[in-house]
Amino acid sequence: MLKKLQQIAEQNLVDIEAHKKSGNHVVGFYCLYAPTELAVAADAIPLPLCGTRQAPPIEAAEEMLPRNLCPLIKSSYGFAATDTCPFFKFSDIIVADTTCDGKKKMFELMSDIKPVHVLQLPQQQDFKAFLEPWKNEIEKLISVLEKTTGKKITREKISSAIALLNREKARILKKRPVSF
């Protein structure tokens, strides 16, 4: 089983590299608040980026980041700073969000390595007060992705991307039912 997973991971990297060589783009995403459907609508591959290992990425990150930041932030930055994450390496732009102050600092430093677009998340649950600002954030992201990929993101493409990713999630859940 482990050998099969390794083969799948290697094939994914080959496929991503071929996608890029054919003139397409890759968008790296931190956290789950950013709408990956917009990358799909721009014919880009959305890739999840998140640090998962302690050393050596954390050691490298501690050269720039405060030691008291959480391991997730330090690991994520360490992979970027050491150029040891192939998903980060393939990403043309990073889409991030303001879930915490530590991540805000990380993304500020990360922008020296690669283009970063930070979504300003609503910090309260007042739907009426934050709906319009959130819509503006999404519109800005669409503009940034269009500029990065050279592809127009239309409502039709967004709808198709949402349907595709919903089918993908349904298949995953069908294979592994979630229980609470």
C-alpha cells in the first residue's frame, strides 16, 4: 500500500509539471477558506500547502520567524524558504488568508519568495456587516487569478468548477463516510 501511495504521489508531480510545461498555471492555497474553485475556473491546478514536518523546515523557519509561533506556521514557511516542497515550488502564486497574526507575518515574509495574495477574512460572524467586504475580497482574487493565469474567469466557469469539486468531494465521502 505504501509503495502504491508513493507511485501516486510521484505521478501527481509529473502531471503537475506537464501541466505547467504546457503553459498552464498552479495556485497554492493555505487553509480552507479560500475558494479553490476560482483556480479551477482559471484552468489552474489548486494545490493545498501546509507544513507537516517538524525538522528541518522548522529549524529553517526559526531563522526568520519567532520561535514561539506554532509549528504549523514554522513548518509551512520552512518548506517555502528551503524550496523543499514541490507543491510550493510549482505554484505560480500563493493564496492565503488572515486566520491569525502569525500567518499574516509568515505571508508577508513569503511574498519575498513568491507572489502572495492574502484574503482578508471577516473576523466576526455578523453576516450582514461582512458580506459586502467578503464579496469584494473574492472579486479582487478573481482579478489577481485572471492576471496571473491570463484566463478570464466567468460565472459559467465558476459554476462548472463548483460542480466538479462537489462531485470530487462526494466521491471521497462515499469512499470514507464521515461520522460524528
